[in-house]
Amino acid sequence: MLGINHVRIPIGYWAFTVKDGEPYVQGQIPYLKQVIEWTGKHNMNVVLDLHGVPGSQNGFDNSGKLGSIHWQDTQENIERSIQAIEEIARISAQYPEIVDAIEVVNEPAIWGLSRQGIIDYYKRAYTSFRQIAPHTIMVIHDAFVSPSEWKDFNIAGWENVILDTHIYHVFVRDRLALSRDGHLKATCQDATNIRNFNNKLWTVTGEWSLAVTDCAKWLNGFGKGSRWDGSLPWEMNGPVYQGATCSGQNSIAAWDSSTRVFFRQFAEAQMDAYEAGSGWFFWNFKTEDADDWNYIKLAQNGLIPNPPTDRHYSRYSLDNNRWTLINAFTAKWTVSECCHASVVLTSKFDIAKRQQQQAPEVVRGVNIGGFLVLEPWIRPSFFQEWSQASKNAAVDEWSFCALLGKEECSRRLHKHWAEWVQESDIQKLSSMHINTLRIPIGYWALAPNKNEPYVQGQIPYLRRVLEWAKKYAMRVILDLHGVPGSQNGFDNSGRRGDINWTKNPTNIQRTLDALGVLAEIANEYPLNVVAIQAVNEPANWGIPKSTIAHFYQLSYRRVKSVAPQTALVFHDAFLPENEWESLVPQNLTDSFLDTHIYHVFSQEQLELSAEQHISQACNDGGKISRSNNRVRTICGEFSLATTDCALWLNGFQRGARWDSSYLTQKPIFPGATCQGEEDLRFWSREKRETLRNFAMAQIQSYEKGSGWIFWNFKTENAASWDFIRLTQEGIIPSPPFGSTFNVCPL
């Protein structure tokens, strides 16, 4: 119920092997298997962790024996550890769909052990348990050495090895003495380090907590005090600061509002940091009385996101600094170098006001289409000279440049890029309460091939729009709208015709290269460019879903390796939302599912009455809501069109289904004509009112998810696709806040 997909279960060697003189008792295995079965029942996976070994690997009580480190003193201790690992592997083999990893020893202490001895043990463990459970992942702890020192450990021929690092803020002076803002900044640095390690060897943060004091009773050992209040002798020879007390430090009931805000920020910051690697495990699932170590209690009280993807402050989500546009009030905001927002609240009034407004604002956006990717129907005047051509007509950007030649194509496109989007457009959109711009761009602007007819020069014009977005406090999604070979065969991919994107492996690499360039641009605007769309509208009828899903995973890694603060948007490939359930949130934690909902591209849709269009829009809200419970879901394209009469909407020189001039043998209804359908001057009062209700129904429904992005910000003459004009005419309400509309049933 809390969105957790893995549990890590520590167990001691004595559950498997006890010799004379050892006081341990056995009987743990049936209970272990019971928990494994419960975990599988609830669709989670298990990591089995050998937490204690003979002689103790670290001298901590968590090894089973507090005191000195004697694990490597005898070969017998190593052999008994291997014996325990083999028994764990046999259990793993009984649950191959549930147990997916074994940690071969928890926290071996480099200060009391030979590093080479640890490595030799890891090699023995790998060989031993892989003979029993060949497909199970092996987890190795970093032995409290910087993970960078393990970069060459992945022995040739080894597979499925994960490095485990544990990050706490309470056991060393440098972390314990940090301010709240200091804890957040240190976590940001951890994100950078983990990302770098993860590029060399999969890295998980296997233990972390919300503790910023070591005040939990007996945390430092039975009968021992804490560094925080000076009751445990340590290098500072006193408390962390004068008057520091442990009173109330570990009880949620004692935390004031500003403390609660901080802990939520700290939780999200750590989740972000550790997801720059391969994930995380919180320590612990519950405690008796140390609330800052109790995941279940923290999540139930809203101090840890529930589910983990529901983040308010983090750089990987709809947070107040990157997505939510909050009216200024007396709290002071500062932004750390990795884009976490930290807040200083100056009064109880500020705290109350902050809590009222801290819910993430949904995406309310428009597409800046027809700008960096030509579409004839958006700006027909650009293609008018070929309107009567029987052959050699420009039908997309590829043929536009091929027919004109690069010099003339470049001249015309530079003029178009300079004219089509103006600062006045962005200013108008801001005044209309739009908070997000989605900007389509083709691969040819980012990863060009001199043998293709496309021309370049788009980036300065893109940056100009990004500067305007920054000026008007608007967020941006950079959308890779066209890829090499075309992902859908539509003109909006850059080239109309066959779907050849995945038929050539170099096309995928060029696409990833283009995404890498977009990620570099995102780094230039870290507070504005909040997401990158991996590819617009890949067609499932031309590309297998498995291929698309694999590409999304490659895209996620590529974008995150360059711009870890930037979310990934992936389109549903025109498949139902439940088709993507297995992809997120396990693998694409910081992501959005994008679905496009139009009412004009099939006979069935066009035959709907005005009331039926509204009813269908309302029903879509349920689908969006269900999908949003799994992964943040936006409707990335929609319009007010209920006919396909916009000139060349279905492709250059192609007519409309509405009046039977394209594909159909008869019009949608007798006498149906496209005359006046896209001209506001001919719209009756009744039609305007109907379209206003249609607009409100769609907006209300899509805000049951994570928001919406209208297509398009403007057009030359397709009125039902022109957000600015529709808003100016009062057909789209301003402000367009779906929560205020009552068109659809609640």
C-alpha cells in the first residue's frame, strides 16, 4: 500500500550453522519463508542479506556479536559464511520469482579486515551461490570505502553484481553537525557521486533513514548514549551545540510544522539522490519508538511520500520549485545547487499558509507546435505553393528541404523560426494561467546527418523561447518529436511514409544522441526545463511494444546520466494505460506517462453528438485517474476539434473524413461540409457554448491525473486548435482550473 517494490531481509549465519560454544538458537527459516511468501503475494521482491557472519565482520551488534572483529581470523569462519550463503541460495532457488538478490555480507568493516580478503570472499561467494541459484543477483557492500574504489571489481565474465552503499547522517561529525540546509546540500552531492558510481557498477543505497541526530535509544549500542547531547564520548567532547538535547528528537508527536516540512524535504532529497543510482532500501520498516527510522509510520504521517513517486519538493517531481507556481509569501526560498528547494519559515502563519499551498499544481500547458517541426496544417501558407501539385510536392519538413535545396530551405526556415513564436505569445499564455510549455523538436536539429536534406540553426531560437519561459516563470518539456526513420509515418515526425525507425540500429543511437543534447540544454535551464519526452507518438502498429519499452529504459538512463534533475516523459504508443504498468515505477521512477486524446481521427469519434463528446471526455477522467495512481499521467495533446476539417490535418493535400473528401465514401452525416468549421466568424452562440463545455469537461478530466497540454498554442486558420484565440474568445475559460468546473460528475 505504500508503493514499496522490494524488501531487504537481514539474517544471521547462526540461522544455518551453529557450533558448540555459540549461544544462538535456530528456527528462523520457517518464519523467513513466510515473509518471502507474503512479499510475493503483494507483488514485491526480496533481497536476502547475510547480516552477521562468524567472528563478526564489523564488531557492531547488528553482526550478532558486539565487540572485536574476528571474521577473517580463521578459514573456518569464511567456510561457515560460505555455507550460510549456499543455504540462502537454496532458499532463493525455491522462490525464483520473488527472491532476486543475495547480499553476501552486510557492512564488512575495512578498518578491521583485509580488503583483499573481502574481495576473495566475494569471489568465493559468487562461485558458490551461482551454482545453486544461477540467475540471482549478487550484492556486495562497499566495506565503508568510497564506491569509486570498486569500479574495477566487476570481474570479467561476472554478471548481475550490485554494489551496496549505506548513507547515514548521524554517525560522523561532518554530517551530524550540519544545518538542515546542509543535510540537503550533502544529499545533493551524494546524488552526483552515486550517479558516477552507478555508471560503472550498479549501485543501490541499501540503508538510509531520516535521522539527523543519533538520539534513538541505544542506537550506538546497548547502554550507550548519543553524540548529539554529549552523553556518548566522542571527538567533540560534548554536545553538537551548546544545550543540544535528545528530548523529542525521535517522536513525530513532538515535531513542529517546520520540522515536518524539513523531514519531508529530506526524505525526497534522499530518494532523488539514491535514484540517481539503481535505487534504495530504507532502514527500517518499523521501530518501537524511533520514529525517524520507522518507514511505515513516517509514510502514514506524510513525512515520506506515499507512494514514493508522490514528491512535492524534489527535483524529480512536481515540486514547488520546479513545477508548482506559488504566489509569493513571507517564507524565504533558497535553491541548492542540485535544485532541491529548502524553505525557512518565519512564523506560524507562514507555516499554515505554506501547508495550504504545498500540494503540487497540475500541469496546465500548451504545445509550441509548428515551430521547430513543420506541419503543413498548422501553417498552410508555408506549403501553399504546392497545393495543386500532382507530384513533387512538399508534404513534410524532409520534402520541404529536399525540393527547395538547403540554401533556400535554410533562408525560409530561419525566417519562420524568427516569426512563428514571439515573446508576446508567451506573455499572453502566462496571463492565461498556462504554467508549462511543451516544445517539439526534431532529431535533425540535434544529431544531424549531412546526407539528409534537413537544415540546422534551430537551437538559438529554442533558447530564445526558453529565456522567455524563464522570464515568465513557466516550465518547459522538451519533446523529441521526430526521430531517424520516423517513429509513426506521420508528417509530424519530419517524414511522412513508412515507419523505419527501429529497422536500423544506428537510428536508435542517433536518437539517444539527440536526447543527450536536449539533456545538456536542460542543464542550462535547471529550474525551467523540467522534463524531456523520449519520443513523440511511437506507433505500436509499426514497432513492437517491447522495443519501445526498451528504448524508454535506454532513454531514461541517457537523460539521467546528463541531467539527473530532469524527468522523462514517455508516450503510451497508442496503447491502453495498463499496458505500461510493469514499466513504472520500478524502472522509470521519475517519469510521466503521456497520452494523447483526440475526438476526430476515427469514424466512431466523428459520429458522436456534442453531448456524447462531452460524456466521453468525462469518462476519460476515470482512465487518467487510474493511470495516475501508477505513474504520473498527463494528457500531452488534445484540442476542441470535433471534426477533422482543419486544412491538411490528415496530411498535405488530404481532405477530411467529415465531408468524405478523405478515406470515407460518404460524409459523417448527409450534407456534412467543412465550410466554416474552423472559422470562428461562422460559429453560432450554441456551438461556442457547446465547445466551452467540451473544453471544461476535458480539462476537468485530465486534471484527475497530473495535468494537460493543449495542442496548439496557435494556428494560422484552425480555430478549434488555437489556444490563444479560443481563450481570447472566452471558449476556453481563463483561468482554466479544472477543479472549478462542474461539467463532469465528481
